[in-house]
Amino acid sequence: MTNAYHNLCTTFTRLSRFEHLSAIAGWDMQTMMPAKGNVARSEAMAELNVLQHQILTNPQVGEWLQQAESETLNEIEQANLREMRRHYHNAVLLPEALVEAKSLAGARCEHAWRQQRIANDWNGFAENLREVVKLSREEAAIRAQAAGTSRYDALLNLYEPGTNSASLDSIFGDLKQWLPELLQKVTAKQAGEACLVPQGPFDLEKQRQLGLQVMNLLGFDFDGGRVDISVHPFCGGVPQDVRITTRYNEQEFLSALMGIVHETGHARYEQNLPRAWLGQPISHARSTAIHESQSLLFEMQLARSKEFLPLILPLVVEQFGEQPAFEMQNFIALNQRVKTGFIRVDADEVSYPAHVILRYEIEKALINGEIEVDDIPALWNEKMQQYLGLNTEGNYQNGCMQDIHWTDGAFGYFPTYTLGAMYAAQLFHAARSKIPELDRNIANGDLSALFNWLQTTIWQHGSHYSTAELITQATGESLNPRFFRQHLEQRYL
Amino acid sequence: MTNAYHNLCTTFTRLSRFEHLSAIAGWDMQTMMPAKGNVARSEAMAELNVLQHQILTNPQVGEWLQQAESETLNEIEQANLREMRRHYHNAVLLPEALVEAKSLAGARCEHAWRQQRIANDWNGFAENLREVVKLSREEAAIRAQAAGTSRYDALLNLYEPGTNSASLDSIFGDLKQWLPELLQKVTAKQAGEACLVPQGPFDLEKQRQLGLQVMNLLGFDFDGGRVDISVHPFCGGVPQDVRITTRYNEQEFLSALMGIVHETGHARYEQNLPRAWLGQPISHARSTAIHESQSLLFEMQLARSKEFLPLILPLVVEQFGEQPAFEMQNFIALNQRVKTGFIRVDADEVSYPAHVILRYEIEKALINGEIEVDDIPALWNEKMQQYLGLNTEGNYQNGCMQDIHWTDGAFGYFPTYTLGAMYAAQLFHAARSKIPELDRNIANGDLSALFNWLQTTIWQHGSHYSTAELITQATGESLNPRFFRQHLEQRYL
């Protein structure tokens, strides 16, 4: 190992240790912290963020990055250096004053939004959002100039390096051609099929036990992680100690259970990131969309399939006893029910992309300066009518105020949900073609071949390869949305 | 606010934010973290400790401390400056190499001790302990030279500023005169009294509920703290978010319950430290002994009294139902039972000081170079025979290997347990003389006057005054061990 590169590795190891503390303190904030701890915790975490930013953007790091270019590095080291460069440039571009202003405006907007959403107070929200958008546009302009891209693409690249809106326009344009019709056909078909809803209450401790059993089935390593409760389910912690969360509802247990399956997909990716490289940027999960591809592969491709559902039905009955809704065909129908609605996070996998495309189109126009904050409600209503046949006029809380993402300026994140769904379909299709008898294995409760294949093709590589390289190596081609369409048509028609 | 002092305040606020993260990550490590998280967490916390040490010992801090001497400061600011100076000098004295060597040797010794204690492996333990003692002596020598004290006194002052072994020798010498006889009398008296032991099992969730009820009765603020489970009970977190722990045993619930009372005493001190000064050293709890005085006041003076126990007995019966051991006189006798034994942490308040004096005498001689590690087992046995009539020859695991303190070099800590018991007795005596009808109030379930008095005399002052000033203001005199003797004689004879 040569000198500048070695110094960079030491610096990034140090950064990863502070990131560890940030991840655990952040998890605690969502799961354990009592209300009065909030201010002190926010201040402590902000102090840590400032420190991390200072360490990363130290001019010395920039010098080492330059020197390392001329050092003799093997292929792994070069990939690691590429990721180091990406993190450094993403951080060093922004003036500290803008970072701070964005952070403050985002915190203010998000904090007020919690109440404003309940009160359906668009005007109050819009006032804060205008400031967030203004600062996000400033950030986008700086990043766009450095990258030579459009403003929106510059933000998109923070979450999904290598993607641009030209390709998203094409992918989503295609989706818009066939999805509304598919959705209509599926809902018409399902309207003629009986589907009993399970009758609660469902004891929360029993729901928790059921969740643990399913996590176990899915290979979650309990010596390297845990599951707790939070308002918004997430996967946090660090690869050596992965913390997933869910939320329980006494009247309905499937959302919590499928939430656990979803987060377990994220968790297994984290738990299997390359151990030898931990602490270095090359060890990180590849991207937001690839991360989502793992959670959606677990939830949508695997767990809601007619092969897998019979594995968990006996566990459900063991906890809650028999009832008509737990007849096998009904249980499968329940987990494959398609029903359009206002709320993205409650959407099934067929209508979900419509929610994403709507947001993508609005946020792209917003960041590129083609529309203003005040244009959002009308556009939202127009697109909801067009894509899902729903009217959101005046209904801000279930319309354009339902998500947290824009409140703190996370523009460019939404598209990764649908990219993730597409990668998941493509990966599962490839797994099926590589693993003889995959569906039969699953039906027999043997998931080892699937998990080994994911470990070999995705998990163990961290950020060694670009997203395109990773997917091409795993599936033989780069992103191809036709597998997603094929999956939906096969499952739902 | 003037310049250098202002800069110091900013620096100490920053340090307190990192201390916040350290406290929460440390709490998580003991309560939540799965096994595989251990190495990464230890590394992350060590990195944070190094950072905190660097910030505190930055030469700039030394310069500001000097400049601030000549600035115009009010009395509060001067007290804060005094505490800043103490923290800075305690940290800056030690060469970084010694800090690191001590930390590594301590971690190695403690880690190995966990197994060695179980295996009763004195020789293995002694090998690691010799290194810890060697480094602690180096530390003590450096501190002693700077402070002009004996080596042991220099370490003692880290936990209990203002105390020295001359005064401890006198206090403990007096105790040794009357305690063995008292202990004999009490055990002889209690031998003639029947005392039924409650018959388990005691459901763990019911034990938890009982603990919450008692914490509530004792005024714990659940919006600013929580209670969880750990192997060794402790009080951690930060004043805005206090985390206490206990451990439950299905066969015996009183240890866990009284453990919760004890930690709630610590917690209320933390929850009521001066809000206006949080982040500054003046806001910290005064000392280890004063902290322990609060937990022991709650546990020994208050909760094990014949006035208080009738308040919690109905809660016990509500959770576990009636049984003969829950007859009132028996319940009181149970909670005031004196029984000598090998283990300090299981000791009653009458025999506890013997455990402390023994350790004090050995560690003082060890740090001052009068004995060596190899002399410990024989000395331990000799003193256990003398003070408690128990033989520990060859029984290392229940003798000189039972505590964690020496494994990582916390020499000077043990005496604060008994100082805390003495302060607790003195404070409770003062409260009784200041609050008319205190015992009757307690019996009626009205604890507000007691808590208000503690708030006024102790909690709200943080580190504003020295320990001697604080106690003199609260009780009219500095430490006077006669109140402790009086308490024991009144309760147990």
C-alpha cells in the first residue's frame, strides 16, 4: 500500500467510526429516545455531522486524492479510490454556509410539516417549502455546473450514481404507456374475486413473535442485528449491527409483517457487505436503487409469491389461530390485492410506479425551474386523475403533503423506488434462470440457493462495481424494464 | 461575557455534545447491542474518546484558561472556570502514550477477567493486573507530583475532589472500631426473628410493571428517561435523557426492585441538574460520592424504611398476589435483613462498609507501592476474616476477583461508596430536622417535601460548590460519620 492512498484509507476508517456513532444515535432517536431528549440529541448529531464534513473536506484529503492517482494501486484499491473521490467531491462542492442553511431550512420545514399535514395547511407548508426549494436549486446549480448535467440530474446522482433523467424519461414514458391499462384490467379481474379480510385483534407480542420467525426464515443474523418499533419503518445501524424497525397495528398484521420482510431484505444486504473492506467506501451498498432492489426482491418477488406464502401461513395460524381468511387461496389473494389509493406507502406494487412517476415529473420540473412551489397542488391533482383516476383537489394531506422527502430537500430520491422494483424483477428473473428448480426450492422452504446467488452477485461486491456493471454481471444485461412488466402481468393477470 | 471565557464555554459545549453521543452509544452497548457489534462499537467509541481528549487538551484551551483568569467573571462563571481548569489539568497531565497504554491494558485485563473469574484463575488474572497496576502507578506518580499529594490521593481526587487518605483513614478507622461489634449484635438479634422468603416465580413483565410504578412514585420523569435491562445495573445517558437499567430474576424480585430504586436516586439527581448550565462543567453532578449519596438516600434511607415500605407493599401484592411473606412486618424484615457474605454488590448496608474498607486498604497500599499484586489474595483473606469472619483462601472468584473496578485501573473509586452512604445518612438526618413531619409525610405517600429539599440543597447546584461547601450548606456541617452510625443503630438494633 502506498502513501497517499494509505492516508486516505486511515481517514475514511476514522470517518466510518463517526458514521457508526451517527447511525446508532439516529436509530436510538427513532426507537428509544424519550421526547425531552430531542433538542440535545439534534445538537449532538449536528455537531458530529459538522465534524464529519470537516474531516472529509479537509484540503489534505483533496491533495491525497490527487497524489494517489499516480500511485500503483490494484483494481480493488482503484475502485475504492473512485468511491473516495466521489464522496469527497460531493461534499467539497457545497459552501459550508449552504450546507448549514439547507439543514436548518429542512429541519424547520419538516418539523412544521408534521402538524401542517394533519391540519391540511398547504399555505403554511408552502412558505417553508419555498425556502427548501430555493436552497436545493442552489445546491443543484453548483453540482450541475461541476458535473456538466442538468440541475435535477445532479441531485439524482447523489442517490443513484450514473443515472440521468433522459433514461428515466424513457423508462417512465414506457411505463405510462402500459401501466394504467394493466391497472384497470387487474382491478376489474380482482373485483370479481372474493377476498376475506382477517379479523383482529392481533396481539402485538404475537405479531412480534411472528415477525421474528419470518426474519429467521429469511436468514436475518440476530447476533448482528435486532428489530424494534418506530413510527416510520427503516433499516439502520451498521453492517456489523443492523437495526430494522416496524410498527404494529392491533387490527391488521400483514402490513407490519410485510414491512419486516421488506426491511429484512435491506438488512441482509447490509449484513453481507464485504467484511474485508468495512470502513472503506468500497464496502458500502452500491446505491439507493440497488438497496431497494433487495428489499423489494424479498417483499414483492419472494414473499408475496404463491410459492412463499404457504411457508408463512402455518406460522400465522400458529400465532393467531384458524379463521376463514387464512384459507390458502384467500391468504394469497390478500397478499396480492391491488387497490389504487391516495397514499404511496400503502400502495401495492402495480399502482406504486404511478405514485413515483408523478413525483418524479413534479420534482424534476421544480428543481429545473420550470414550475414553482405554488404550481404543485394543481399538477398533483391533474396527474393523480390521469394515472390513478383519483381527485386530490384541496386534499393536501393525502396529496402533495403526504411524504417527508421534499420537506428536507431530498429531491432525486423518489425515482429510486421504481428503479429498485425493476432491478428486483430483473434479478429474480435471472435467479430463476440460473437456479434450477428455484420455485420448487422456495415452495419446499429451501431459500439457500437464492440467498447464495444474491450473496455472489450483489451483496459481496459492495461498491466495487458501478450499478450498470453489477447488474450486467448478475443478469447479463443492464437495466431492462421488461422484466418488471412481465412480472406484473404474470402475477396479476 | 468576555472573550477567552466565552471561547472556553463554546469548547465545553462542543465537548458535551460528543459526551452525549458517547453516553448513548455506551448505554446501547450494555442494553441493546448484539454480540457481533462489539468490535466496531469499541473502535468507534475509542475514536470518539481520542477526539474528546484532543479537543480538551488543545494548547489553545490552556491559553484561554490563563487569559480567563484576568477577565471579569461573576461568581457562577468563576465556579465554571474552576471546573474547566480541573478537567483540563486532569487530562493534560498524562502523556497520550500512557492514556493509550492504560486503555489497552485495561481493556485486555477486563476482557480476560470475565472468563478468568468464572475459572477462578488468579494466576492468569494477576499477569494482566500487574500491567494495569504498573500503568496506574505511573499515572498516580505524575498526578501526585503535580498535586503535591501521595500517589493514591492523586487518583482518589479524580472521583472525589478534595478528599484525601488521611481523612479516609480517620473515618474508616473509626468505623472499624464499632462496625464488627454492631454487625455481630444485629445478626444475633435477627437470628431470633422469623423472616419468610417470598416464593416465586415472579413474572418478569409484572416485575417490570412494578418497577415502573415505583419509579413513578419516586418522581422519575419518563418524558426524559427510560428503564431497560443490562447485566450490571447502572444509570447512564444524559441529564435530558437519563437511562437506568436493572436485571430481573424470576425467583427473586426484591433485588431488581431495590436496584431500580437505587438507580432512580441517581436518575433524579441527573434529571434535576441545573438546566441553564447544561453543556458546561458546572452543570455536572458534584462527585462520585455525592451521586452515590442520592442513590443510597433513595434506597437505604427512604425505600427500606418502615415508613416507605408500606407504600410499595400494595403494589407488590397487586402484581404477585398475596402470600405469607407479604405480611407487613415480614416484608419490612425482609428489606432490612443483614447477612454477611462474600460479595460486595449483594451486601446489606451494615456489612457493606467492611467490603469497602478492605478494598480501600489494599488498593491504597498497592498504588503507593507498599504491596504488590501477588500479595492481594492473602491480604484479602486476612481482612475478610478480620472484618466479616469469612475465609476466602483459594476462592478468588468470590474474593479478590469479584469486582470489575481494578481490571481497568479505577483505583480510588471504592471509598466513594461508603462516603456516599455517610452523606446519605447525614442528608436524611438534616431533611428530617428541616421538614416537619417528614416521616409522617412519607408514610402518607407524600414525598414532595423531601424531593423539594433535595432539589434545593443538592440537585440544582451541580458543581457550583465544592463537596464540603455543598454538604455544609445542606446540613450545617461537613461530613460527619456519626449520622451513619446513628442510622444503623436506630434501624437495626
